[in-house]
Amino acid sequence: MPIKLKNLSVEQTKELLPDNLILLGYRGSIAHGTYVPNSKPNSIDDKDIQGVYIAPIEHYFGLKHYDFKEKFIGEWDAVSYELKKFVSLLLKGNPNVLGLLWLDDKHYIHKTAHGQMLINHRDIFISKKIYHSFTGYAWGQFSRMTHYKFEGYMGEKRKALVDKYGYDCKNASHLVRLLEMGIEIMTEGKIYVERPNAQKLLSIKNGEWSLEQVKKEAHRLFEIAHETYIKSTLPNEPDYGKVEALLIDILKKEAL
């Protein structure tokens, strides 16, 4: 049965997504529980989704090359990664892709047996490398929060909110979330994508915190993250041998 997304036709959905998806789920605010629907006056959220697909055989044995497909239609913002590209990002501890393997079931849109294999083996990608990626992304949000440029990523509505509050509240919310998630991973070895403190993040996102409050909380969390990194019992690196075996297994069974 073809995938169909709300308010899109089957044809539009097909244009949005690549063929041979093995996994598709929500990312961003919907997955985190911080989505503000576009019926609200201050909403600047899209419906973000992320997928993993097996590329055509030419990618693995021929001259063609596929990395990802990125497309925006209506309120839907979709990015899908070829399996090997997706795995390479997982091995780097990329916060934007790790969450796809740790979603609540309600946030998966499409899942094949091989997509489930990725989820079942998600622990092999967890290591102390994640500290550097999560805190690195957090520093990026910290910088953009106050040193923003009015470029394409920020629409007119978002610019108006920055002018109103004096800083980018959405960046601030991402900053706090990334640090809290990094701390959880270092201490528990798990990723909680749907945030238990979503209301706190929403209050930041909605401009209810002052810039000084956000900075104070960020510095506190950076310190805790560093302490948990030092004390963490996670391996220093992912289990590359198990990752390679998993990748080969999926490709042999599904693509080749």
C-alpha cells in the first residue's frame, strides 16, 4: 500500500519521498512533543519527517551515486538518506539522525522488516562520540540564538519573533534540548526523543524565558554534560564490526 501523508495526494507523497523506503518517521518538533500547529499565531513549525531507503543497484555496483533526497511540499519537510549514508551519520553521532531509531511507535509512519533491524540494533551506534556531536550542535544553536542572520532558514514570521523577544527562541529551545539529551545518553545510554519536559521547552520556544535565563541554563547544562562525559561508562567508539555486519546483512537480503 503506498504511503500517503495528510493533506497530500499519493502523487505528491511519492514526489516527496524516495522509492524503497525501509524506515520513515517524524523528526523535529512533532517527535519531541513541542510542535506548535500552524493554527497558532506564533507557529513557525513544519511537519518534519525523515526516512532511510535502499538505493538502486547502480549505487552499489555501478556509476550512479545517491546520498539523500530532500523535498518540501506544503507543510511537509522531508529528508531521506540512502542506507550507507544514514549509517555513516549514525557513526558520527549526528543528533539529527540518531533519533529516528529511538522514536515512540506512534511516530513511525512506515517501517519494513529491515527498518526494524536498524531499530533492534540501535545500541551499537551509542558511544561517547555522541557527547562531542550533541554539545557541538548545541554550541551552534547558542551562537545562532543571538548572532542570527536573516537568511533563508528563517522566514518572515520567525524574524518578527526574534525582533519581539531579542533572541531566537526556537534555537534556544533546541539548545536546551540537545544538552539534556546528551546528558541522558552519557548517563543512561538511551535516547528519549519525545521529551518528558516538553512544556519547559515550549515555554522557551514561546518566548517565556529571558535571554539571560536561557544563557544561565545553557551554561549549567554544558557543565553537567562535561561531567557526565568524564564519568560515562559508554565505549569510546561505536562497535564498527557489528555495524558493518548489520549493513551487509540488510543489503544482501533486500537490495542485492
